[in-house]
Amino acid sequence: MQAGSEWIVRDFPFVIGRAPIAQIRLDDLGVWDRHLEIRFQRDEGFTFSTRPGALVLINDQPSENGLLRNGDWIQLGSVQLRFWLAPSERRSARAREFLTWTALAMLFGAQISLIYLLLR
């Protein structure tokens, strides 16, 4: 692994370790085959768990499982990682805005027509 490397993870759970099946594969000293697993749960957020006996430090505090927050430092073996959430991509709202304004214009036109018919 090289300093400054970035990984974008979209599929959960994912494993960090030496094993060939690990999504983030690290061959550094002190890293076990399936050292750390990170999951996403809608009600809790991003949670992690380690293999029994595997040492993981979250923000310099030893931990076996818990919740990850944006910006947390994760240390496993001789590797230190930073957990970051990518900025969300905003989808274009042009079509929705166009339909909303069109509906408002039609409603306005219908009200004017109704007022005209009632005043005749």
C-alpha cells in the first residue's frame, strides 16, 4: 500500500486484510487475513468488527467493534487508514422543476378561466 491511496467502496460488508477475498488487501506487518469487516446498517450507520484477537485502534483507542464516524483513524498492524464519506452526488432537478412550474402555470390558467366563466 502506498501513502495517499484511496478506495471507493460501494458494496457492504467489506473486508480489510491479507486474504485474497479481502476487498482492501494489505500485506503490511501485523495485518491478519480478515482483520476488519465494515458493514453499513441503515439504522446505525457504518459499523466495524474485528476477528477475535486482532488488534484495531480507532482514533488511538483499542476496539473490537463499534461505530465509525467520518474522519476516524483506523490502525491495523502497521497500517493507518482514514475513514471518509465521499461527498454525495446531487442529481439534476431540472425535469422535476420543469414539471412543477408547468403544473403551476396550468393551475393558474385554470383559475383565470374559471374566474372568466363565473363573471360572464
